[in-house]
Amino acid sequence: MKYRKPSTPTSKTVVYKEMYEVWEKVYTDTSGPFRVKSIKGNYYYSVYVDEKSGRYLAISYVRKSEFPLVFLQFVAKIARLSKILVCDSAGDMLSATMTGTFALHELSLHVVPKVEHFAS
């Protein structure tokens, strides 16, 4: 009997992935503060992941109040403004500064509610 290689699962259909261009729909999350600072002296970092290509960009920073500047660094590095930004219900994305920026540039913000997982 010949060994049959199992097919690799696909998370999204090809048609769904072709709906968006690269860096058009981005998932983001922020982590920190860490007890130990990094070599560069940072306590926080934000990760931006592109849905279509799977590429990611991580930017570290010292204070949580620097998040709007970190978002502008992200926009400068990818040289475009994403149309859809998906995040959890973190306060840094929902601040007045960020919501004003999103409204000004017609950026859609999708907030995913936090889900509690309980061990059974």
C-alpha cells in the first residue's frame, strides 16, 4: 500500500485572499509592560500582521503613551495606510487620538472582544 500524503489545510479560500491587497487588512496586538527592559530600553512592543501575505512587523517602544507614534512608524514603514485594522479591545487603539486618526483617514477599526477560556 502506498503512503498517501495528507493535504495541507488552507485557512482562507483563494477568492477571499484576493479581496484585499498586501497590507490592506492588518491584525495588530500590543504587549507589555515587561518587568525587564530590552537592550534598547523598551518595555512595550506592537506586532502588525498582514492577512494576505502573513508578513509581520514588530515595533518596540518605551512608554504606552507612544502608541500613536508607533502606529505612524508602522504606516511609514509599509508606505501606505491600511483600510482595515483588527485588534482586541485594548485601550491604546480606542483612545481619542487614535479614533480621530482613523476617522480622518477613513480607516475601519474592527474590535474583537476578549474571550474567557475556562479549563474543564
